[in-house]
Amino acid sequence: MKLKLRQILNIIVLTLAGILTVLPLCFYLAGKIINIPFFSDSSNTSHTVFAEQIRLVILSSEGVLTHIVFIFVCFAGIITSADKKQLNIEVFVSKLSEKAQHIVGLAIDGLIITVLVSVFFAAWPNVFAVFDPADNLWGIPIRFIFITLPIMYIGILGIQIARTQKIIPIILGIAIGLFISTGSLASIIYNLFEADIGFLDSVFNYWKSFGSLLFWPLILILIASAFFGTPLYIVLLAIAYLATSVDGGYVDVVPLEGYKILTDTGGIAAIPLFTIAGFILAQGSAGKRLLELVKSSVGWLRGGVVIAAVVVAAFFTTFTGASGVTILALGSILSLILTGSGYDEENAEALITSSGAIGLLFPPSMAIIIFGATNIMKVNIFDLFKGALIPGILLSLSMIVLGIIKDKNKHRVPFSFQALLIAFKESIIELLLPILIIVGYFSGAFNLLQVAAFTVLFSFVMEVWIRKDFDVKKAASIILESVPIAGGVLVIVAAAKGLSFYLIDANVPDMLTGLVQTFVTSKYVFLLLLNILLLIVGCIMDLYSAIMVVSPLIMPIALNFDIHPVHTGVIFLMNLELGFLTPPVGMNLFISSYTFNKPVLQIAKKVLPFLGVQLIILLIVTYIPWFSTVLLQ
């Protein structure tokens, strides 16, 4: 039974991925076709009507595509939970005794069940009150599409209940979840039967009073639970649910805001496609071909292989959107090439770890897309891509320079024009991809979703039919491997949006602005404090929830100091990128420890010089805005 359900889920997400790849390009071509004189000829009535029908379809296409992404993310969230790949920190569990680990595990199981029950019921009032029955996309009522979200919650809840080893956390989790959901239950009953259940409202008011009384202790417990392995999206949902409960009881806004960000047209829809393309490229021969090209061109120089490693690591992180994936997928290969060329093993691993996150600053970075979508009224994604380009290059160059300094090998492979020519011919198709992406997007020919769809199609055709690295069946399995990354990240984004909404609704940005104005008068002192704060945030929060929760608080304060929003965005992203490397809880340190089978402290020690250099670049970019704004002029 479980196998059949999983097969159905796999078929659904693969089908949705295929639709998302094909439809944007079909709409693009259709838009070009109706501009051909043959179709736009007003003297031919039948052609004019046909062209107008196509235009209407194209006008609604963006909404259709974003809602397909929404459905994809919901099913991807179920798969992510089934595979136990939801992002978490889990710093302290290994330090506990076996008995303590068991107790903590049961408590976390109960917490997860409580939160899932509560957000499941919180979603339903929106179905009745928010979405008009007449609102539809291609004849499908939008309220029916929204129902996919509570389906995801109940699906994950079923997985969690099946996975929980003891009955007590299940019973307590469901009971507490129902207790704090009484407000939602009262709303559901009223909308269905027009009946007021005073008892449910009274119980919910009791929960609000209790939550208000113990608000900060509960918040601290939830934050602490993250360090003991509670999935980050659960922590964010719980904090958002608690905050909206005590602030008026509008808990239904938590799932609604998740829906809104996932159906936003600001670029979120492109993220799953870029992730899929990154996995296809990483699993094929593209990485090896690009490495051979760089080695053939600069391998005869001191540090030539260093250049190859940094460039390829940044390239793949750009597409997968997750530096950890690059380290996991290519870390062993890159390390083998570096050490095979005489590079010290520990320095090789430190270089790969330090270069893994740099790609987040290059288009089509998932981090930039989410930052732009989160702060869409203050900064343009297109401008962010341009603003982050030079700082990204500076970070790459700093890693290359330091890597070259640490390259003590004196034996070089002689330069061979013939080898370079062969390597160029072997990788020419791979080289075309970034060129076509940059030209297509920055010229305005494609929007971001069309670029993402093209990237997936290009990567698929290249790896399956041109390079023949794997067949269609293997490609499908690779796409499924990418689902927990895209699903895990976007489920966190959806959860964080509810908390972000509460913070803004509670006027927290204005309060923080006033507080900073009172105690900080210098723009330069503010920038220093901002860097310190964001480095800490980068250590303790994952990249995407940090963007969703913290960036809306920072942007108004920075604007008050007359700091360009693109400059603020670049500083924000650079700090979070460095947070991946910062001991003791930098995520990439743990991923590298797993990849290279080395103790975390050993990895961290070797990474420190690379981290120090990146901090210097961060300070240069912070205090010289030219680096992030020159391309905007």
C-alpha cells in the first residue's frame, strides 16, 4: 500500500515537473505566433477571434503556472517528509544520552503532530471565506487548488503518526492540536452550517489567554527545539501560529500567506525548475567536462585546478540553489581531481566547502529570487542579479587566490593546445547553457520562469539524448532526487511567510527602525552591526527562512539610512552565504564532514582562512557600495 502511494506521488510530481517545463515555452511560442501578421490581420474575422482566444489564454497563463507550482510544492512536501529530508539543525541531540535522546524524540514527535493538526484546521476557513466560488483558472475553482495545502498537512501528519514509535505523543499531539484549533473549528462549523458554537470560541479564548501569558517561554522552547532536530518549517509554523493566536486569533492567515508566496509571480515559480536542472547537470558528465576544459586551459598554471574547482562549484550551486547539494554531489570528484594534481587533501576539502555557497550570488540563484519576491515592493529581482554579480566574482577570485597560495605542488601538466581544443569541443554544449541563460534573461527575451523551463529542457535533452549519460528512466529518478530539495526549501518559505506577515502586521519593522534611530546615528556603525547580526542569523537559521523572516525587518531600517536596497540585499545574501561556513553550526561544515568523512572541527579549522578572506571581501563590499550598484547605472 505504501509503495503504491509513493508511486502515485512520484507520478504526480513528475507529471507536474513536465508540465512546468513545457507550458512556459509553449506560451512563449504562442505569444510570438499571434504577433505574426497572418494572425493579427483584422480583415480576417476567424483569425482575429482565434488570436484573441490565444491572447486570453496567455494572459491567464502566469496564474495557471504559479498554481501548478503550488500543487507541485504541496506534493513535494509530502515526499520530503516521507524521505526524512526536511531541513533541520539538530546540533545537540548527539551529545545527549540514549535515554535523553529517546525522550526528546518523543517530545518533538508530539510537537510536530500538534502543529500539523493546528495548521490543517487553520487552512479550511480560507476555503469558505477568502476564495470566491467564481474565481477560477481555466474553469478550475481556485479554492479547490488551495485545498492541496491542507492535503499536504494531513499527508505529512499521517506519515508522522505512522513513524512515531509511542502512542502517548500521538494522543497528546492530536489533543493539543485540537485544543488550539478550536477557533478554526468554530469558523468551519459556522461556514458549513451557519451555527455558532460558543463552547469552541470560549476554549479558543482560553488558549489565547494561556498563550499570551506564556508567550516568550513558549517561543524560547520552540526555538530551542530546532537545535534538537525539529524540522525548521514546523518551528516557523508553530511560532507564527502562536503569535497570530495571541495577537487576535487570526491563525488562518498562516496557511493563507504560505499559499500567497507560493503563487506569487515574483519568481518563486522558477525555483523547482532550476533545482531540477541543477540535479540533472550534477548527475551527468557536465561537471567533468567543464573541469577538463578549465584544467586544459589553466592547468599548466600554478593553481589551475583550483580555478576549475571554484568555477564548477559556483556553477552548480547557482542552479541547484543549495550549496550543500553541490558539496554532496561533486565534493568527492573535485577533491579527487585536486589531490590527484598534488593538492593537499585537507586544503582541497576546505576549498570545496568554502566555494560551495558562492554560486548563490550568481543568476539564476534561488536565494536572489526569494529575496526579491519577499521584498518585491522595495527591490527588483533583475537589479539584484546585476548587483550581486561583481561581489560574487570578488568572492570567487578570493577563493582562487587563496587556493593558489596554498597550492605547493610544483609539477604542472604542460599546456597542450590540442588537449584544450578537444576539451572545448567536448564541453561546448555545456558552455552554451549559461550563455543562453544570461543572454535570454538579461536581454528581456525570456522571463525567469521561461528561462528556468528552457534550462530544464536543455539539460534533459543534453544529458539524455546528446551526451547519453543516462536514459529517460534514470533522468526521472534524478528529478525525484531533486524534489526534497525544492520541496523542503519552498515548504520552509511558505511557513516563514506566515511569521513574516505577523511581524509586519505587528509593526515590528517600524519599531526596530525607531529603536535603531535612537541608539545608532552613523550609517557606518549600522552597517557593521548589520553584518554582525546577519552572520549570527546565518549560523542559526537556514538561508531561506532567514530571508523570509529577517529581510523585511532589515530593509526599512536600511532605507532610513539611505542605503540602496540592492546594496542591502547583496550584504544580506553575502552574510548568509558566510553563515554556512561559520563555526560552530555552519551548515556546510556538517555537510562536508559527512561528504569527506572527517570530524566537523577538523573541517572548520581548515576553513577558517577561507572564511577570513571572505569576511574581508564582505567588508569591502559593505563599505564601498559601488561594487553592488555600478551595474545598475
